[in-house]
Amino acid sequence: MSFELFNLLPAVYRIRDGQLAQTMTLLTHAEQTQLTSLQTQTTPLTAQQQTELDALLAKASRGPLESLLLLIQEQIAAVDYDLGQLYDDQFIETCAPWVIPYIGDLIGYQSVAGINPSVDDSRSEVAETISLRRRKGTVLVLEQLARDATGWGAHAVEFFQILADTQYMNHPRLSNHYAPDLRRWQPGLYMDTGFDRTARTVDVRSISAPALVPLRSRYNIQNIGIFLWSLSAYPITDAAATPCATNADHGQLCYRFSSLGMDIPLFHPAVSLGEDITALAAPVNVPDRLRRRVLCDDIQRGVGAGYYGTSLELYLGGNLLNPYQILVADLAGPDGSWANLPGSGGNYTAAVDPELGRIALSPSAPAGALTVTYNYGFNANMGGGEYARAANFKVTNPDLIVAYPDPSFIDLQHAVTQAISLLAANGQTAVEIAGSQTFPTTGPLTIDLPKGCTLELRSADPARGTLLLDGEITVFGDQNSTFTLNGLLVSAGPGMTPATATSLLHVPALRPDGSANQLGNLNLTDCTLVPGWSVQTDGTPNNPTAPALKIDAASVTVAIAASIVGAIQAGEFSTVSLKDSILDATDPTIVAYSATDGASGGAPLTMHGTTAVGMVHATVLTMVSNSILWGALPPPPNPPPTKPPIFAWPSALVADRKQQGCVRFSFLPYNAVVPRPFECVERALASPQPYFASLRYGHPAYLKLLACTDDTIRRGAHNGSEMGAFHSLLAPQRESDLQIRINEYLPVGLEFGLIYQY
């Protein structure tokens, strides 16, 4: 209430009540002592002390009539608040939390899991439902529901609008020609995508039938297609372009965007349509590949370009190239060679191929380093990138961070040695690599940690540094020491071969002085140890059978999270755990996990939400959960070997101790030798199996499960999500949220189908 009852009384009663209060002792002995202490204090009172003093003085001067009216006033205020809340409870914006489900039930709102943050608040969802009811049955609402429920790029298509049929003359569709307009490039470029406007004949099969995606019906009067772009565009900022190895021999100026020197498609991020969609999505509004024709059309707008300057930037000598200096061309020649290179003295400084991730400079281009800003496609925050990683940093004190590169350091080894010298006084330190640059190393990188100390070698946030090794990273340590690798892409350089190194990252059994290597912990977070060490221009691994990580030392605890690693070899006295990661031996018939001899049982293994490509042999499978182990036995050699193998594989997955450990909610190879599995799917003839969009590292949809994968795998995890490395994305739950929400807004008699774009 905005008034006090006591102040409404005549002054005579208030004066008499105050006089009566002066004759009474209204404070207890303790309160009186506290009041005297506060009144006689010589130093200024704090805010809390002043509040206590005001409360004691008010109580000491409050008469019995004022106290009585104060109690009555409190009850009147409670009734007034309740009456006001009853009015507020009629509106979703102001109602009490307990009223939200009742309003939702009143309007027929169906709750969802709320995986995407935009639909995880029940109040906003019910309010949004009330708003969407006004546009119920329109294609814009369906598209907005798809975008909000999944968090992915979405586009809704009414297929009846692109049917090749006789049109009703009262509603002609002048742009819907029976044959595509071949004078324009758009119809052919977007054929069979979500933005295909080519007229099709009718298909009477159901669009909602659980069929394989290529066989699903689309083009019918009652069909609505919901196209989803589940891949994301990840930026790489101000990185040096990778020169081709043939440049020196042929005098070319050819480069690739990828720091590993392979062909990759460039992506563009989605441009938001705002909170409420008022127009259907265009290609620019979804994260997708950046096509040559699209970039060529865009770049001709100069300063008005939408892609160049945001999704793609080229700098020569630190200066941003003018759009009119760039030629968009197909730079692919036969057998991986280059074609359509810009000539000397022309109008163009550089030619760009966004579909292959290639750049070719003109011979007359100004001198200077070529740096690029671009986006690549991937399915999750994994393997390092310019996404938020600061929460995973082990060393947060800025005084303990050694910045690299720095003029005071000769190379990375010098920076690491300087950081280790700080450990004696601080116990922990970090070497932080700034920028998304490529850093070649000179010789092996050696790390030797004192007892109980922690060293973190990491990329800054946001950045993704690339280490091109000239020798393996060798880690030594005393008792309870910890080495952490965070946010880095690690690959072998051109001079590193299996003849000169054993792995990319190696923990030897002995230290340089001959004593035992007692390293305690090895952590890999948001890292990539390139499967096969390095890749060719088409992504083919150069050393497919070489391990990326080798643990010879005993009692090392290896923890790998949100990372992509090649094959692992670990001695039986260590422990290895992988979480939300990919273990890739480059082929299902190559050993992905074993002891250091490449065949015997490796260290006890734990896998949560992991996809393993290759054969696995562990002494103990401590816990395998929500994972996919995609392995197969190789064909027998012909002729047979003269010497018997170290281990005869009965299956592509073997645990030496079957009475210990747990395997649950996972996909297993045929005839797997494991502890008794629980709710697992085993590979067999005519049984469900995972279908991957690609098995090749570097592909945007690398080890992503296709939507046509059987639900026993795609929804076979313990929480109903998919098995494998992308389990934590909860993609099936996002799809279920969309199906629940969209059924409410679908016009009567129509059907919808979800169509993924990879």
C-alpha cells in the first residue's frame, strides 16, 4: 500500500500514542545495549549499522496504537497483493510460475523437451504459442517453428507450388514454368535442395513415411517439406593461407584455405531473419556451402557484397583485396591439378574457388603475405575452433600465462622451456598461442614437468592454432604432474615420417636421464591429433597405420574430451577415457586402440559418447556408453605370413577381461568380445547399422549419422539421443520437439517431412 493507516489518524491520537511510548520500555536489554553502542560510536556507521540504528529508534518510539495499526496494515497489504496477483495471473507475461501450465493447458499447448535454448523457457513458449495462433496454418509459422525448435537453419516448402500441372486461371503462378529457365544459373544450382524451384510431376507416396531420404516422396499437393541445415559454419580469422608444395617447382602462386593444405568447401554463416519470421528463408539465411556462382554474383556488387567481407575475406600484405580484384573460378584441373589461373597484367589480383577452398594469385600481384578469413563446416564444437573454450582452461591467472608468438622467443620450444622455469615458484603455468595461425616446429617438442606441476599448452580463446610438427611432442614428468593440450590442431609436417617419429604425441617410459617417466595426467580438450598424421590434398591420410598418441609410461591417466584423435597405443598400466570425441584409425580394419605393440590389449578404456573407427583391443572396457565402435576384421593376407601374428583378432572389439567393466547403449562390431552388453546393437547380417555421411576427416559431415539410420542407433542412447560422438547435441530430441510443435499448426489434410541438407 502507498499509505500508512497510522498517519490517517487525527494528530491528537498520534501525539498521545507517542507520549505513551515515551513512558514505556519497548526495547529489550540487548536491544537497548546495541542502540547505545551505535549512538556512541565515533567512527562513521556502515550502511548495515545505519539500518539497524533506524530500526531500533523506530521501535523505541512506536506506541501501542501505531503497533496495532501496523499489524492491520500488513494484512491489508497481503490482501491487496493477492488481488493484484489474481489480475496479473490472467496474463502469461505477469502470471505466477505455478499458473503457467494452467494457461498452457487452456490454450492446448503441448510441452517439449526444450533442447534448443529458444524453447527451453515455458513462459516464453506459451506466450509464443498465443502469438503464433494468429498465424496458424501459414508456411511462415511452420518455418519459424522448425528454426526455433531445432536451433538449425530451416526452410519450409509447399510442394504444390512447384508441381507441373495445369494451373487454375484465377490464381496463376507465372514463375512456375514446366521447363526450367536455362538462361539463369539459379535453377540448376539449387536443383534437389531446399531452394529448388524447378517444376516436378506429382509423386503420390507419403512424405511422412519412414523411408530412406533419397526415396522419400516430396512433390504432391498435400506435402510440405521442412528442410533442415544441421551443420554449422565455424570461422577462422586472419589465418595464413597454405601455399601449395608445387609452387617452388612451377613458379605458381597457388594456395589453400585449409591449414593442412587440403581441399575443403567454404561455408557461410546464417543471416538471422529476426525473432518473428515475416519472409521465407533465402539461401543467405541458412548455414551452407558457399557456391561459386553465388559468390561470383555477390562479389560483383562491390562494397554491397553480402558474402565477401563477412563470410570471406582476402588480405594481401595486410590490405583487404577489393571485390573487383577477385575472380571466382573453378580452379580444379585433371588429377588434382589447377586450372583457370589468373594471368599476369590482368584486372584480377586473385582467383578464388570456394567449393574447393583454393586461391590463385596473379604473377603480377603485389608482394606480401596472403591471409584469409573464412568459415568451414562441421557438426559440433569439437576438435578445436573459434568457439568459446575459456571455461575449460586449467590456468586462469594472467600472471602465469606465457604468450606466444613473442619476439623474445626463438621458437615454441623456447617458450615452453621458459614456462617450465616458472613452475617451481607457481606450480602451474600455460603457454597460450595467439591467433588462428600455423606454427611449424623445429625438431621435436620436449616437455619435462617437475613434481606436482601443471603445464597447459593451448590456443587463445577465440582462436585455433595449428602445429605442424617436425618431430613428435614428447612429454616427461615427475609424480602428480599434469600436461594439458587445449584448442590446438596438431599435424605432422612434410619432414616428419614414421621413420623419424613414433606418434604425434608420445609419453615415453623413461626420462632422458634414464629414470622412470612418472607423468600423472595427460589431458586433451578441444584438440585434433590428425588421423593419419597428415593428409593429402584430397583428404587421404599420409600415414594411415601410424598412431597419433602413444603412452609407454606406466600409471598415466589420459583424459580426452571434445577432441578428434588418430589411433591410440597405451600400455596396460595406464588408463584412457574419451568423452564426446572421435577416435579414428582412418579405416574400420586398422587398429584404433591397443597396447604399444599395436595388437595386444591396451590400457583400461572408458568411452562416453564416442565414435571409434577401427579395431579396439583393451584389457578392460571400464565403461562404454552411448558410443559407436565401427570396426571390422581385415581380410586374411595372401599369401599368409610366415610368422604368426602377435594377437589373433576374434572380433574388431576385444576386452581381455569379460568379468569386469560395462558396455551399454552402444553399437558393437560383429561377435564383439565384451562384458555382458546392456541395450546394445551388434552388427550382423541384415541388422541395423549406422550410416555415416562421410568417414573422411576434413569433410563437413565427418562421421555424422544420416537421418535414415535406424532408430535403434539414432535414438539408442540412454536418454533417447543418438549413439556416437555427437550424442550431446541431442539431435533426435530436437527433431521430436519439432514434430510435436508442428503437428499443432499443420493445416488439415496436409503432411510434412523433415529433409536434412548436408
